[in-house]
Amino acid sequence: MLKYMAEHSWRDEIRAVEVDKETESSVWISGRRRPKIAQSATFHDTWDEAHAYLTAIADGEVMRCRSALDHAKSRAGNIKRMKRPADQSN
């Protein structure tokens, strides 16, 4: 049976793999058991499902980076607006 493995690590890709056996939580490839959902790879029934999964991961990363950038800009603005206390001459 054919499954699509979505790898999300340093190199994002989708590969078709031949699966010997499947359960609800695992697949067997060349006699070796692999979890369907792991840290760096997931197995899907269609290429479109695998693509949607990788897209969701990438969109989440963009949102986290955007939030971090907004936080950094806010912090930089707060620092730039700091005023020297009146009792300090330097």
C-alpha cells in the first residue's frame, strides 16, 4: 500500500513510500515499524494531506516568527523612548 511521508526537518519534502502493514498508530516499511506521527516525519494517505500538514507547520512557524518580531520591535521602541532620570548627569 502506498503512503506519503511528510518530512519536516531541515529539508521539507514529501515522498511516496510503500508500506507493508499499517495500524492506527504505526506503519511497517521493509519490515521495520515506524510511528505514523513522529517529531520529523508523518505518514498520510494522500499527497494533498501531506502537503496540507507541511503547510500548516510552515504557517505556524511564520506566525510565531511574526509574533517574536512584533515583540522585539515593541521592546526596542520602549528602550528608545527611555528618558534619563533627572538626578543623573551622565
